[in-house]
Amino acid sequence: MGGNGQVEQFKTYELNRGLRFNEKLLIITRKHWFVLVPPLMAILGGGFLFSALIVLLNIYVPFLQNSSLPFTSILLLLAFISSLIIKMVVDWYFHIYIVTTRKILEVCHTPLAASCVNEVLLDKVRCTEVDVNVNGIINEFIDIGDVILTFDRPTHQEEFMLENIKNPRNVGLFLSDVLDQGQRTLTPPVWFKQKDKFEGGGNGHRFRFIDDITPKYQAGGLL
Amino acid sequence: MKEIFFMVTDILFITLAVLLAVYNLLYFIQAKKASVKLGIPLPFLLRKMLVVNVVLPFIVILIILIV
């Protein structure tokens, strides 16, 4: 599986430091590098347009012709564009998804701006769906897509999205195997909340015990 | 009039370049800190690009002052 290969690739990153006893790294991945291409093209295009404007001003405005102003403004523009590009690459580099046997993490760090850690503890939730989305001809061609994990929490449903990752189908299959295995070892919940107001005799959104629905025991012995 | 215009643009460009240099320097320091904190080392090329990014506005300032 590609996930194990990715773990090998990231072995030097010492992410194992944060792992608990018996917890193993399964996947560490980040968004595909191709997501950088559209904003990069936009930045370069904008820079080119500004440069062309400066050159045109230099040609058509007479008092600028013998000055250093166009040269210095293009240099400043280059410095600005290079800053934007580096910022974009560093932000992409520090946005990673980590899957271990115990949790799923999304770590994103934007220096000087923001940082976030989204964590789902797999032993506290029940994964109900693993969806894989690959949209568009380019994404299909270079194998980029989203893996969406839907967790059913006692109070609400929550989605965890691994966006624009490489090999989404393999990762999706791998995750569904891992989560399925993990859930077999979990104990089932002892209660649930009705979603439908009129379900169960119109008692409203009441909490009910699982044994009321699927009784294991009846008076007189095991079913 | 022309002299004033060039002087104002020079001051404006130098101010912008200084701001950019300070921002890039802080960004570089924060990126280094983040790489240590997260345990994800920055690749050689990215590190060098960050350094170039810090130096570039200072070169622009020098050129503006010289020219």
C-alpha cells in the first residue's frame, strides 16, 4: 500500500515522537503539488501584466525614459512575486494529514498567520462512510482527489476531508480497511438518539438504549 | 516637479522594500520555528529560497540608493 511507502518517506521527520504506546503511523501525506500550479500561474500572470504596464509607461511617458524608475519598480515587483511564491510553497509544505492507528490529524501551519490541528480520535467515533471524489479531467489524469471520512458521533455527524491528495483511491481503500478493522475491536454504543421525531411511537428526539431495539436478553435467557 | 516625483517614488519604494524585507525575515524565522516544532525539516532548496527572499528586498534598496 502506498501509505506504508509514505510512512517510510517521512521516517526522518521524527513524527513518531508524538505517538503513544502501541500506536503506529499509517499514512502521512500532504496535498498534491499540482494544487500549487493554478495560483502560481495567476501570480506569474499578474507579475507579467504589471511588468508589461511598466515597460509601456517607460515607452510612452517621456519623462520616465531616462530614469531608473521602471527598473527599480520591476525589481521590487520581482521581490514581491518571489515572496508570494515562497509563502505559498511553505504554507503547502506545512499542511499535512496524518493517520495513525489511534487518530486522524490534519496539521496546518501558516507562519505569521495561522495554525490549526484537527484531530479525530478513532476510538471515540464510529466511521460510517469513506468516500473518494476525483473531479475533472486533469485530476483524473494525474490521480488527485479528496477522501471524505464521515464519522457518526452521538450528537451529530462530522466529516473529515483529506483534500487534493495523491492516489485517493488507494488511500480510501486503505483507510476503509484500517477503520473497519479498528471498529471491530470497539464495543458498540449502549444508547442512541432518534433522528426522526416520530420514530419509536412519536416520543420526540429521545435517547434510547440499544438493548431496547436489539435485545440480547429476555426474561428466561439469552435470545 | 519631476525631482519631487522621483524623490517621492524612491522613498515609497524603499519603504515598501523595507517592509517586505522585515516581513520575509519574520516569515523565515517563523518557518524555521515551525519546522522544529512540527518535526518536519525544510528541504534544502526551500531553505535557500527563504534566505534569498530575505536578501532580495535589501538588494533592491541598495540598487535604488545607488541608482
